[in-house]
Amino acid sequence: MSAGGETDGTDPAAMSGRVPGAAVHAEAELLCRLAGGQRGEALGELSDRYAARLYDLGLTVFGEREPAARLAAETIDAVAARAAEFEPDGDRSAREFIYAVARERAVEIASADPEGAVDVPEGEDLERALADVEFRAAMTGLGDEGRAVLDAILGEGLTRAEAGERLGLTVGIVEVRLRTALRAVRDELRARGVAGGRR
């Protein structure tokens, strides 16, 4: 949010659209390889691509490391086992298929909790949670300077002036780093097949 009160930056919840990208095709091909029985290397690639994101989703849902780690591991195994259910020419992307399996596993894990304290998000709440996961994943490629500005403005809700004071920067430098970081995140999201955001 800017000093004038207007919203500034990218809204993770606005990233539900899909655009063509190399990652989109690569992930669809990955699921097809798994469906064809190529488990070794393909399973490793699936884990490399999604384990951290699924763990992040698990932390969002459960708030604890153990069930988050369980969600990541069980989702990877379930996706590998059910890869033949994915339709490359269907309406659902590989990413959407994987996250649908993840939600099913999250429901199973939550249902095993004797206290029943966890409500697994669905609908718009789930879309927002997944958008946040994808946004944070895209931020991992940023340098320390860009990540610090995004954390301050988007994560903590500081104004540009407040972020500048916190980081020891002028408002102008904060603005430049913010724009540069947002552009890099958007490029990464588009490459993954996730589009959207506000300017």
C-alpha cells in the first residue's frame, strides 16, 4: 500500500488465470511420463518442482511442520500413483491436478485428527492459499534486496516510506526495487502458467 493509501503491488489471490508457458507443458509431460511408468527420474522431478510448495501449503493449512511434511510426501506419492487420471488435453492443468490431489490428502490428514480442529480450505479460500504459495515460490528467485522490499510492503503492509525507513532507503529506491521485483515475480509466475496480479 502506498503512502497515499492506494494498493500497490501484486495480489497473490488474483493469479488464477493460466497462460502458455514452458513449465505448463513440462509439468503435463512429467505427469504423462509418470503415467507411463517412468517413476525414477520423473518422481524426482515432481518432488523437485512441488515438494517445497506442498510443504508451504501444509503449513498454511495445518500450521505445524509434521502434518505439512506428511502432506507434501503423501501428495507426491498420490500424484505418481494417479498420474494416469490426468488428461493432457482436458480443462485442468497439471498444476491444478496436483493441487486437487493435495487437497484430498489434506482432508484425509485433517479427518484423522481426533480433535477435528482443522478446516481444509476450499473454493475461494483454497484459491487464495494456493496463490499465496505460488507467489512465495516465485519470490525465491529474487535477490535479497528485492525480497526485502516485497516482504516489507506486501508481507507486512508497510507504505513505501515506512519500508524505506525500515530498510534505510529513499522512497525512490524502494519504488525502483519494488517494480523490479514485481516484474521478476510476474515473469516467473507466467513461466509457470500462473497469471494475474494488479498494477
